[in-house]
Amino acid sequence: MNTVETLPEQEKEQQLIDNSMEEYYQLRNNLLIGTVVIAVVSFILVWVFYSLQTSLSYLLGACVSLVYLNMLAREVERVGVYKKKIGSTRLAIFVGLMVVATQWQQLQVLPVFLGFLTYKAAILLYVIPTSLLGNLQKTEQKS
């Protein structure tokens, strides 16, 4: 009798996990797409207002930002299943990028660094409207 009662609970729990992972994959894709869009728009704007060399430095940082975000997403995905904690291997990518930017004469450090921060802009552009809409929905529900 006990196994019959727990079977629907297990199915509900699995459905909840599946829904959570679906939301996670949607969030990951939105962040990756947002990062690409911000990087392309910023690359064009930097090229128009500064120079091609500066915009290419920015683009290098933005590309590394995409790699970093993808690695972060893969590690977050594995936390509950394969890993117990998140590693710090992504830090090596950032350090490597900054070393290359400081040593290579054609690169400019500030545009590379700002390009690397592009993924954070994508996170902000996703979180701010989501949180504002969530607050509006909570206010409407209270009324």
C-alpha cells in the first residue's frame, strides 16, 4: 500500500524537477542570446564612436564572456546531479584574458574588460524587467 501512495508523489516530484530544468534551460538560452545581442550592438557602437581596433578588443572580451557564461551554466546544471560544489576553473579564463590583453600590444585592456562584463549586462537586462513584472503581478494579486 505504501508504494502505491508514494508513486504519485514521485511522479509529482519528477514533474516538478522537469519543469524546473525547463525553466533553467530557457533562462540559460535567454542569457546567451541577450549576451550575443548586447555584444553585437556594443561592437557596432564602439566601432562607430571609437575605432575598429577598440571594437575588436571589446569583441574579444565579449566572446570570452560567452564562453565564461556557457561554462557557468554547465557547472550550475551539474551541481545537483554530478557535483556538490561549483569549481573555480572559470577564473582561469578571466585571468588568461587579462594576461593576453596586457601583453599583446594591439589589444586595449579596458575594452577587453568591458567586453567580458557583457554577460553581466545581459543578466541585468533579464532580471530587472522580470523582477518589476513580478512585483506588479504581486501588487495586482493583493488588490
